[in-house]
Amino acid sequence: MDYENIYIEEENNLAIITINRPSKLNALNQRTITELHVAFKELGEDPEIKVIIITGSGEKAFVAGADISEFANFSVKEGRQLAAVGQEKLFDFIENLTTPVIAAINGFALGGGLELAMACHFRIANSNARMGLPEVSLGVIPGYGGTQRLPQLIGKGRAMEMIMTAGMIDADKAFAYGLVNHVVSPEELLPVCAKIASRISNNSSVAIKYAIKAVNAGFRYDADGFSAEIDAFGTCFGTDDFKEGTSAFLDKRKADFPGS
Ligand code: COA
């Protein structure tokens, strides 16, 4: 696919996806959602790519939300469809990707932008970042998983307040809430993400895949996370990576994971 609204840079085992509609503060229109779906699918299937970082272009925004101009006249049926298709194609898709995805929040992450960051496996913000779910100020609710993932990440009371007030929080408050793992200067944002990505890449990508599945299972209402963890843990014992990892430890050498 020829990308119009995103670009991808790859170096070593890392891919960086940049959403590139700065004149619209990187708002997510349908075209961008489709491009992101294709990009995540292809990078997720690439065994060379061990970690994916997603960020926004320009200095102002990560993503300022779903593109309001596209859905302002939608019917009930179209509104429902917008949320269902978006969740399946992008937000749930990222959460369930077994390649780790880090959100590098470089400015406004609002509405669908914060929902996109929350669908990633974890988040790092620069000190200019501002986050919120302003949907109720538009007469709608978060539709890309925000009502579920925000309470999971910061607790029900804080999420209720953020959703009901439609207000924004700054990076320090997001850190205090546990919404982002680190707050760094704008210049440090991508280098810090890349450094963490490099540490992740040294570990078994097979074991990481099962860890992601087990952690996610605990947040699904229809799955018992602890049983899923037991199953996934047992499965690891049949992998070459597990054999290499444990042998290397016992031999007091660095592991060289075969990736299977
Ligand atoms: N959808 C569509 N266009 C958007 C957008 C969105 N979510 N967010 C910003 N834009 C566009 C603006 O319409 C403007 O386009 P224009 O220059 O063609 O008029 C451009 O991006 C710049 O935004 P602007 O509002 O002029 O910047 P600002 O610095 O004054 O304000 C925000 C920044 C983020 C506070 C403001 O853009 C905003 O509130 N955006 C909407 C956030 C939102 O409600 N998101 C949830 C959507 S469900």
C-alpha cells in the first residue's frame, strides 16, 4: 500500500511509525486508520522487527483525536459502525499484536489519540504532552476503547472524572496516574523509547509474545487471566527459545534466541 498519512522508518530490529497529518494535528481519518492497520499487520508479521514505536509528526500533537470532520453527520448506524470497525482494525489489533508496541506521546493525545496510545502496550510522554478524552464535550463518548482502557490503566474514579470533565491532564499528572511510564524532554523522547526497545529486543520474542497474551487475557471479561498465564507458561517450555535461554543462563553466557 502507498502510504499518504503515515511513514515508517526501520533500523536494526526497530520500526517507528509516524502519523503524518500535522496540519490536522494528526487526526485519525479513515484513510489513516486503514494505513495504520496495514502497517501494523505487515510489521507484526516481520520476524526481523522486534519492537514498534508509534508517534506523531510535528511538535504539537501525537494525535488530536478521530477526525471530527468525517463523522459529524453520521447516523446511529454509521456511528456504531465507525466504532466497531475502528476497534477491530486498529485499537484491538494493536493491543493483541504480539510484537511490543510503544506509544511515544509527543504532544496532544486526545480522544482517539489517547485511545490509540492506550491500545499500545505502554506509553512514554514528552514534557509537552497533554492527554484527555474530550468526547462528551462533542456529545459523544469515547468509541475506540477509551471507556474500558482508561479505567483499567488509572482506576475507575480518575477515569470517570477525566471522561466526565472532558479535561486534559499534563504529562506529570499522567505519570502520577500511571498512564505513562516515563516523562522525558522532547529531544529525549525517541532515543529513550529506542533504548527501551533495544532492551526488549535482547529477550526472547517468543516468550514476550506469550507474556503479552497472558497479560491481555487478564483484562478480558471472558477469560481467566491466571489460567491463560498457566497455559502460556507451559507452552514456553516447548520452545527452542526457552531451551536456549535456560541453557545460556546455566552456562553463564549471553543467550542467542533462535526465535521459535
Ligand atoms: N478532527 C479534525 N480536525 C482536527 C482535529 C480533529 N480531532 N483536531 C484538530 N483538528 C484540526 C483543526 O480543525 C485545525 O484545522 P484547520 O487549520 O483546517 O482549521 C487544525 O487541526 C489545527 O487545530 P487548531 O484547533 O487550530 O489548533 P489549536 O492549537 O487551536 O487547538 C486542540 C488544539 C487540540 C485543543 C484543538 O485542535 C482541539 O480541541 N481538537 C479537537 C480535540 C478533540 O475533541 N478530539 C476528540 C475527537 S472525538
